[in-house]
Amino acid sequence: MRMNKVEICGVNTARLPVLKEAEMNELMKRIKAGDKEARTAFINGNLRLVLSVVQRFSNRGEHPDDLFQIGCVGLIKALDHFDMSHGVKFSTYAVPMIIGEIRRYLRDNNCIRVSRSLRDTAYKALQAKERLVRKNLREPTIGEIAGEMCLEPQEVVLAMEAIQDPVSLFETVFHDNEDAVYVMDQVKDTKQTEERWTERIALSDAMKKLGEREKHILTMRFFEGKTQMEVAKEIGISQAQVSRLEKNALSTMRKLM
């Protein structure tokens, strides 16, 4: 099921209502007075906000219906805790809540196992962070979160890092409409040497048939273990150009071999 489909969870996203600021303020006042119909109208009027957040997670391999439902939970939590007296737009307050709810769902379904105690500490840190955001209307520092939990900052950092989502080596970090630069293109290899490379793959003859620039790029990338960014700075071209030349050179060598 594609993320850009029209219908998610039985909701036709093309027909989702859009509320004006004045309409949202009026509905919020009625909600605070206990009007359930106003609450339903407000939630329906902000489902596009959930949809926009869900699209940020389109590369996680999760079913969009599941992410949309989890995002709606975050939207409802944001509505329950929103305070109009702070003078902050609802969307400004709600987006981090929706993102946080989806990230918690993804962490709970992560294939990488983290100890229960460490995970509990991380979730308590997230809850402390949300409390501080509501209180101060800004992102808290690690020191402030640690102080709220009566822990050392190092403990909070360790717990938070333990539940971070893994990043694919094939995740795109840059795209110039032609060639994409992936995470793996920015990984530096300090172990490969020319001797090991030629012994394992026998590329020396094919290397000799490349142009001087392509040969220079492959030498720096695979024999010297430099990143594409380092190569780009050394020869004075963009990283996207380095990526393109590298891929073309490797394609040529495969044909020669």
C-alpha cells in the first residue's frame, strides 16, 4: 500500500477539511466547555496535520494505516494537553507530539532488542521532555531532563541513544535530480589497503584503463579510505559529481572484467 494513496484507514484524505485559525479557536473554546461535537470536528479538521507527519516516515517500511492511527493518538494527546493561554499555534505544539508518538511506536516494534531497564529510562526521559516542553514552550537540554528525573546526564544520553532507530546504509542524504548520495557513500573505510583490494577483486588491470580523474577518485575512495566529501574537497568538485564519476568508473570496470 503506497503512502501517497488517497484513502488511509477508511479516510479519504483528498476530502479532509481545512480549518481556519478563527474556526480552530472557536472550536477549542467549545471543547474546553465540554462540547464533544466540537472535539470531533477539531480532530477531523487537523487530520491533514497527522498525514503530513506520517509522510516523513514513508521509508520505514511500516503500513501507512498503522502510522496514521498512531499519529491520531498523538493528535488527541496534543489536544488534551494544549493550553490556549500560552499563545502558541496548535500545529506548533501538536507536530512534536505526533512525531513522538510515531517514534515510540517504531521503537516498540524495533527488531533490535534493548534491555527493559534501559528502555524504561528512555521512555521516562521522553515523558520528562514532554513535560518540560509544555512547561517552558521550548526544547529542554539533556541537563534539564536529567534534573527532572534525578539522574546523571550520562545515564539519560545512554538510554536515549539505545532506542534510536537504526539508519540504512542506502538511506538517501542528498539528491540532485540525477544521482543520489547515500549514507554508505559517506562512510570512511580505514582498513582497506591497495594490496587487499587488488588481491580480493583483481582490479588492477581494469583500473589502468580508466581516465586519470576516475582512477584518482577510486584510489582515494577505496585505497585510501576517504569519504566522497573529502574527495570532493581535494579535487574541487561537488560530492554529487564525485558520486556520479565513481559509479560510472565502477560500471566501466565491471564491463572490462
